[in-house]
Amino acid sequence: MKKFILILLLLLCPFTFVNAFQNEPDGFCLLKWGMTPQDVEKLYPIEYMEHTFDNHDCYSVSIPDAYGQMGVYGGIEVGCDFIDNRLVQMTIELPSLDDASADDIGYYISENLTKVYGDPYDPYVDCPNIEDDHLHVNWYGDKTVIVFDDTDGWHIWLYYAPYYKAVWGSSDDYYSQNK
């Protein structure tokens, strides 16, 4: 009987549970991991910005309406990084709102991210937690890593998970513990 229950549990539990979070996205809006700049140009206005020291080709993408995805509404600019002509990283700079403080914006976005994706992993305290005084929280998945923090204004950084693991995995507490 115990073997039957064990087999049943193994069949019902996904094997990627360690690194996955609920409702894990595979990009933002219509931008998906692995797209080329030409693919993106068919969907949104795109402007080349620079080629960086670490071989990223950076573009600014104008999204006319985020439709509330990740708690973001209205038109926004998204920084998109491509390596070998493939989308691997996005930076969503959250707009400042005239009638909301930076703390209100941070709280609103963090609450929305938590509602959609579940509790984040806070690398500073090594547990699911949100630090109110200096927010820096991460969601780690098989496809996407989400980082939300207030460095020079509020940002949501999205990384293609295999790229993130390759670049940050050895020094990142979460991935080094969960390899």
C-alpha cells in the first residue's frame, strides 16, 4: 500500500517543482523568450540603443498598453537585451505617477506580482519574504526569473531562466542551493 501511495504522489507531483512558481510567464505582453529583433518589430515599435561590453544588443520597445500584466497598465518602454539575436532579458521601468508616491507604486506592484506568481524568494533573508524598507525580491522558474527592486526607481527585470542560471547561477543563493 505504501508503494502505491508513493507512486501515486510521484505521478501527481511535477518534477520541476523546485524551480517553478505559479503562473510562470514566458515573456511579457507579446514579447517571448528567443524572439529576434525582427520578430519584435512585427509587433511593437523598436529602436536600437547600443551594443554592450557583455555582447548584448539592447533595444527600446514601445508597448502601447500592458493591459495590467504584472500590475502594469498603459503605455510603457521595455528595454530588451538580445544575445546572438535572441531575446534573453527585459527591463520594465515602472512609470512614476503624479498622484502616487514611490512607496505606493512599489507596494502596489509587489502585491500584484505576489497575487499572480505566489510568494517571492528573498535572497537576503533566505525565505519567502518581502522587505518593506528595501524591496528586492525574486521569483525563480524554469522559463523566467523575475526580479523586482527599487534600484534607481522601480524596475521589474525579467530574465530567460537558462540565461540567468548561466550568468548568475554560481553566485546566486537560490540557484546554487537548488541546482
